[in-house]
Amino acid sequence: MSDLYPLLLKPEFHARPWGTRDLSPIYSEAPGAEPIGEAWLTADSCKVANGPLAGATLGELCRRYGRELVGETTRETDRFPLLIKFLFPRDKLSVQVHPDDEAAHELGQPCGKTECWYVVAAEPGAQVGLGLKPEVTKAQFAQAIREVRAEELLNWIDIHAGEMIYVEAGTVHAIGPGSILVETQQNSDTTFRLYDYGRPRELHVEQGLRAMKERTQAGKVEPEVREEGRTRLVSCECFRVEKHSLHGRSDWLLSDRDQDPASQGTSEVVVGLNGCGVVELKGMEPVVFGRGDAVVLPVAIGGFSVRPQWEVEFLMMAVP
């Protein structure tokens, strides 16, 4: 029997010039003195906060336990398949693009970077740039980069709390200020910065244009209500994201691992959005999580349940 159990991870905070010192309502304070742009929840360097494996990193445990932790639905066993983050943009992010799997393999990288953004909060007028405007070509966009006006050719869309945005690898994109996002992505940090509004940062225009696709399937995703309190937000070959809301002592989530083939053979991650919840399974210590926390549920633990401490709202991610 495996000695794995639900792993509560410590978030890693990363300073970014476009970030903020105010991480509320997700976190009560920001560490250090620099503006924080990202809180990484499932990076290979994130450390376990609970139980006998406390202090070990997620990457170390992937290498030690392999498919007992990550499951059968991912190619690699020595790294966690999904990198999940909170994003706190207070200024415009650069216009960038990520390679798909094929382009990443040519670069010697293990995978590309398809991602999605769940909008936790959004101020009036908050936007993201997603792909090019209709009829704009890659050549026209390249010319606009040289003329320092590339943002004019992006397809800017308004975003609102509760929406899910799918960002297929190869999609040129940017995030404007004024939102809090949960990003679920393939575990890759390969980013090509195409344009930065004239700011003096390194660009990767040649590589980015090679990785960029003029048209992709990126866009807002229509949610699918599967049952009361459970909504499928997005599902693709790289990840599946659901949102759950539980209220009261009798409202529990029982995992589908024993009944649903789609949930078997894959690790899952719970990310708290509001309230407080408890992950429970027979013979193991319960794990309490709240807003901003992430709990990795290894394949080897089998079925589990989540119950609210009065009420809880959380996302659940997995590789299909």
C-alpha cells in the first residue's frame, strides 16, 4: 500500500513588474517588498505543508512515486503535469505566445503550453487580448510589432467574474489590469514575448512568430452544469477544470474515482476559492483547505470526499 496521502502545498509567490502588493481577497498579505504577480500552487518546487512528507517538494515526490502520484494519463512521471497559479495583474502583461507540443519538442522541451484562465474577480473594463482581430495576418502583426502598435491588432475582450477563457498553445495573447485569475496550464514555462508596449525588456520575436498561429480555438468557454453545485468549466486533452460549491453538513462531494472512468488513473488538484473545506478518506488524517490553498490528490489514495465547514467553493483540476 502506498504511503501517499492528500498533499497540502505551500504557494510560491513570484514578483512581477505588473503585479501588486494587495493580494486580497485570496491572501492576507504579500511576502517581501516587490509587487507580486503570481502565486504558484503546483510547481515542482512547491513544498508539502502537511503529514510525514512535509518539506518535500512536489517534483521530488513525482520522481519518488511516479505513477502512484501522477497517474496513467500523463506522459511523464518525474514532474507534475499541471502548473496552477493565481495571477494578480495590476498593469498590462506583455503580448506573448507559447509553443504547442510539437514546437516544444523541436526545442528540446517536454511539452508545450496550452492554458486556461478562470476569472475569480474582475473590475469594470477588465480585458484580455486573445488572438488577432479577424482578417489580420501574421505578416501584418509582425509589421505592427516593428511599429510599436501590436496591441491594436489583438482581439481584446471584456472579462467578468465566473468566466472561463481557453488559451490554446500558439494563440498570441495578453492580460490587461484589474482582474484575479486562476491559470491552469501544461507544466511548461516556455514563453515568447512578442511585444511589451515599448518597455525595455527582452523580446523573442523570431521564435514567437514561428510558434504563433493566426487562428486557434481560443475563447470563452460555455460552462456545463453537471449537477447542482458542480459545473464543468473546460475540458480538453491537456486538462479538465470543474467548479464545486458545497453548503451545509449534508452537502458532500464524493469523488468519482470508483465509478467514473474519466476520473480513474489521474491525479486531481483542489484549489480553494471561498470558505473552508475538508478532504477526507478512510484511514488518513483529514486535510483542511481554504481560499488560496491547493491540495494534490494522488492516484494511489483512491476515492475521497470533500465536505464543507459550513460552505466552500473550489476548483478541481485533472488531466483527462
